Amino acid sequence: MLGFKRFRNAAITLSGIELVHRIRKGQFSLAKLRLKDTAAPAVWVAVLSA
């Protein structure tokens, strides 16, 4: 991988990766967003818009 040209892009990418890990480990509460049994694309849309 060549790396990121801007720090902002790296920070956004890393925060997305950390969010995925939190969702998988159950540390991100999907119940508050009423998305307990929802497919992954709908979860992403709701999380990113919140």
C-alpha cells in the first residue's frame, strides 16, 4: 500500500475500521438506532448519518 496523501483521509479510514471492530465485538449499541436485526448496508447508512 502506498499510504495516504492526507492525514484527514487516514483518520477517516481508521475510524471506519475501528467502528467495524466495535460493531463486531458488540460494543456499539445498535438497539438505540433500532437496528438490532438489520442487514449490514442499512447499519452503515444509519451509523454514518447519526
